[in-house]
Amino acid sequence: MRHRRGIDISAGNPMDPATLTGVNVYVNSRQHSVALQDIPEWYELGARCSRCKHAGYLDRWDLARRFGRQRMIITLEPKLRCTRCGNREANDFVLAKIHRNA
């Protein structure tokens, strides 16, 4: 976000490791060593099918209640199933930043 006088007042790139302070949520690089409790509140947790590329968002609070807040999300990948084609193999987690005005 830029100030009307041209001053950049944003905190920087939200996926920059320096701004995440110890929370690695790089899903694309397969670093799923983050626990459910470590994902910042302004991110949504979703899943993407490797076969049909269908993506959907998950209720991460429900996942934390069912499996525990300290559960690493890499351990939940075998439980992912596509609701469109039924695929259970090589599905991936997706993190997306929630829109500011949501």
C-alpha cells in the first residue's frame, strides 16, 4: 500500500521469511513442517487435487479440534480426498492470504 505522498507503508511481501518470524508456510516448496497452530490467522488453508487441479478451502479450526493444534500439516496430506474426482494420491495443501476487507 502506498501513501498519497509516495511513501510505501506496507510491511513488505507477506510470504517473505523475514516478515513471517519463524513460520514457514511455503507450500509450493513442500516445506510442510508448520503446525496448524502456527499458520497466521490471516491465511486460509485449502487443498488442491493433483489430478484435476480442483481446489477448495478447509475449516482449519475444525481440523485443529479433530487432530490437535500441534499436528503438522504434512501428516494430514494422506487424508486429503478430492471432492470432484475422488483422487487420494499426491494432493497438496494450499495457503492463501484472506482478503483484507473480508
